[in-house]
Amino acid sequence: MQEPQYDVSIIVPVHNREKLIIPCIKSINAQTYDKAKWEVIFVDDGSTDKSVEAIESLIDKKINYRIIKREIPSGNASAPRNEGIKASRAKYVFFLDSDDYIHPELLKNGCEIAFRNDSDIVYFKQQRNARCTTTRPYKIPIVDNADILKHHTMRSLRVFKFFSLRMLKLHNLLFNVNIDVHEDMLFGALALIYASNVSILADKDYYIPVLHDNEHLSKRKQALEKIFSCYIIMLLELYLSDRQLEFKTKFFNALLIRVVEHIRDFCAKNSNYTTLNHIFINLSNLFGIKKELFDLSQIYENEKTLTLCFLSGDFESFYKMSRVSGLKEPLKSLFLDMKKEFEKYKNCQKVWVYNDKIIVVDFVLEDNRIAFDLEYDKNKKELKIWMFCRNNKSFFESSKFKPLEIDQHKLCIFRGDTDKTEIIKNIAKHWEIIFTKGYNV
């Protein structure tokens, strides 16, 4: 492999982004890192608009940039990204979608931590929205040498990271052009298997994924079997790798959690029962090949029962526990409305159902996990909302909230009927106070 000419190559796949690419290019132009040390590779995937002209007119001519033109569009982001990898003349490659943008210090700070630690991968904190809901890997501002278990690196497999070009070429890692959905998740996981050192930059939002109504290059509907085939490839790659037992165990259990959550979510969405049963059994058997890697202590507490069902091949029980239909009215309708409303919130981690009878809304405020539990007493026909902090029981001790009742560290902030407008408004009001003023309110 030739000596790198640049520190990093930004690879930008483009397809009909004449207008949407403007913020992306502006953020590239605004990078504070020495322009002589990096390059940009735009890969135009057969655009039929004026995307190429937009790039030429907007890009700072002091930047080292190239435009690779593909005459026939591939239909997804994989082939253009592969073109960028092959064309790169840098030590690292960084993938940037043409409709997103980045912080001015991403390249500067990314190269600093990468060169300091000889990192194979550098994670960058992404701004949270509907396209990015992951928070676990980004709790600590700077991590030089991340652990797959402690720092939850499997929770963020999006490819908006630095990847060592040497590592990619050594292990022949490219995007699978036959997979249109989760192709970035597959690439990210395979790179993680072979990365000797992973670093994390989370002191600010470095990557800003943009929400819009236009189609994303990597956003396609696909058959369930093809979606879950990604996990089969990951697992087989792990089994065949020469990584040490400790790493294999952590990767195995982290991947297991993702698979269980993914199947659970499809069960809850009324997906085809027969197809899911087939996928479930095949994946359960595949994980069973190396069942000695299973460690229940590495599984998230609220996923342990489903995980045990999965490993035992008990799809019927798994399916029943995953179904939202276990939630009875009036909470069932309320749950769907709350999920639609609060998952728009930047700091909302998830809206879910516990034990078929409690609606839970989880928020994240810095390192604190704020929860709202909604419990319904069908005899009294009364709903209660409890507010508390999961990881800090003293969080609300000095607050000026006036709860209707207190149960240990939980505050009851609502007691009444199930008027969805009133309930959503109540939770939103309390969260807004907590978010803007902190706990001392």
C-alpha cells in the first residue's frame, strides 16, 4: 500500500441533490483543518439534475476535491461509497451523506484523536433526531480506547466515522451492493470486528443528519429475509475471525441484543408471522452454534427475558411478549399517540411498554435518564403519571415540583382520566421545565 497523500478523504455519494447538497458543501468549506491535509471525493451516481454543477460552483477551490461520475445510477449509496474507498489517497476515509452536514472542527479534532491513538475507527457524536436516536456510545466526551461493552460501540453502526483505509484494504471491507437497507450497519459491524482500536469524540454534535421528505440514497424498503441476512453475515464473520475470546464474547452479546430488539420491533408491527418465525429459528440456531459465548450479565436488563426466549427457540412466547396488543385500552390508543408525539423530541430515547400494562417515556438529560411511567387503574378508571430519574434517585430531591404523591424517589405529577391531549401536554410541560432549568426547579 502506497504512503498516504492525505490524512483523510471525505467521501460524498451524490444523486440528484442540486439543492439539498448546499449545507453539506458549506460545512466542508468551513472545516478548520489545514486544507492541504485532506481531500473530498464526490461520487455522482448518475444524477439527472445539476448536482455536479452545484458542487463545482459551491466548493472552495482551495480544497483538494474530485468528482467521480458514474454514468449508470446504482440505486443505493453502497457502490458510490466503494468507488470513494478505492479512489482514496488518505490514511482515513470519512463518509458524509450529501444531504447532511458536519461541525467545522470534525476533521481537525478527528485527526487529532485518530493520530494520537492510531485508531482504526473514530466515532463522532451525531445530533439526535428521528434519523439518529442513539445515545449510549456518546455518554463520555472523549474516549481514546473504547470497549465494545462499556462504551456500547455496537449501538451505533452508522458509517459517519473515520475508518482506517489500511484496515479496510487489509480485510477487503467494502459495502455490500446487493443490500439496500442496513448496508451501513453491516459495514460498520464488520469494521468493528477487525478494528484494533476504536476512539469516540462526543464533546459536541459533530454530524448533523438532516430530515427531509426527499428519498435518501440508502433508504429503501426490502424483504425481511434480506434485512436479517446482515446479521447472519456479521455472525459468521465473527466466528471466522481470529479475535480473542473476550472480544468475541462481547461482540456476540452486543449483536444478540440488536437482533432481539430488531425481531421484537417487527413482531410489534404486525409483520408476517410465518416469515418472522422462519427468520427467528434460523438466527436462533446460528447463535446457538457458539452458545458458550453467551453471557446473560452483558444483556440489558429489560431484554433478558426476550433474549432467553430467543436462544431457546421459543418464537410463540417471544412473539406474544413483543406484541403491543398485550396493552389494553385505553392505554393502547394512548401509547400510539404518545409514541408519535414524543419520538419527535431530540432527547427522547424511546416510548415503550413495560409488562403489558405501563407506558414508559424515557428521556436523556446529559448523563441522567429521566422517565415518565403511566399506570392505569381499571377499577378506579384513573391514570397516574410518575416522574423519576432512573440512575440518580436524588435527582428531584431539591426540586420545587409539587407532586400529588411521592413513592420513594418517584413523583406523581398527574392523576385523572385518560384524555390524551391533557396527558401529553402534562408530560411535555414537565420535560420542558427539566430540560431548560435542570433538576433544581
